[in-house]
Amino acid sequence: MDLPLNFENGNALDHHIQNQIITEKDRWRTVLKRIIACILYFANQNDSIRRKHCTIYSDENDKFLKLIEIIASFENPMGDITKYISQAMTFFGVIQRLYIIFSAFTEYWEILNRHLHKISEALLEVSNTTKIPAIQSEAKSLLKYEMTFEFILSTVIWYDLLNANNKVSKTLQSEHIFIDFALKNYIALKVFLTGYQ
């Protein structure tokens, strides 16, 4: 009966884990707020975000990463932004590695389809059934990373952000869209992103 009260007072057994989650959520909100501001800046300027190079502080960086570097140099919360951008790139790199491993052979794709809602089970089955050592190693590596808190949290955050963006993007690509409706969708997306921060 006292469980909700214990959670509120920080007396639950896992209160230190709760504090870590809250701290991590706040940190990600701060970083996402600034990244979204940069994205909105490029959108308002009708400028694209190119990704030829994905390494922070590289001479070959595009305008987006250069802007992130500049912001990171001024703000203390942004001092960690290079770490978080690297984490985001790692996350999408893992997604790409998942795609590569499951699309390598039709039997792996079938395994993925059988375990679509439990990717970890699909990776485990691939690692147990493959005869190719490199694929077995890659599946085991992905399985370890996929079960981390960082990956799970990143999946939830990016799903929310990309799903909201995708809905508006599809609406805006319609052949028969009116300007006022497009503007309402854009504003609704901006409100969602601001609220998500």
C-alpha cells in the first residue's frame, strides 16, 4: 500500500536507479532540445542536413555538425552533446547492422519475421543456427548491445520522434494539400517536438 508513497519519497529499493533514469531523461531532453532547434533552423532556412561525414570535430563535417560543435563550445549542457550525437550515430549504426545481418540471407529474414516483436530472440536464433563465424559473432555482439538500457531508451525516443515526423511528412507530400492544412501540421509537429523536449 505504501509503494507509491515510497516512490515519491525516494524510499523504494531502486530509488538510485530511478534517480539515474530521471537524470538521464533530463540530460537527453536538454540535448534533444538543442538538436531539434538546429534541425528547425535548417528547416526554416530551407536547407538540407547532409551526412557525408559523421564524426564530430572532423574537418570534413557538414553544416549541421559544425553548428552542433559551435553550440557545444558555448553551453555546459551541450558540452556532452558530442557524446550524445556519437550515441545517436551508434544507435543508427546498430539499426543498420541489424538490417544487414537479417537481409544477408532469406532464412535470416524469415527468422526475423517469426520473431518480429522480439529481435533478441531472432538474433539468438541466427547466432545458434548460422555456420558462418562472422555472422555468429555479429549476432552475439548485437544481442548484447540490444539489451542495454541505452539502446532501449534510444529506441523509445527515436520511435516517438520519427513516427511524429513521418506522419506530418506523409501529409505534406500529398498532392492535394492546402497551405493552411500544411501549416497546421507543421505547427503541430513543432509543438510536439517542443513538448517532447
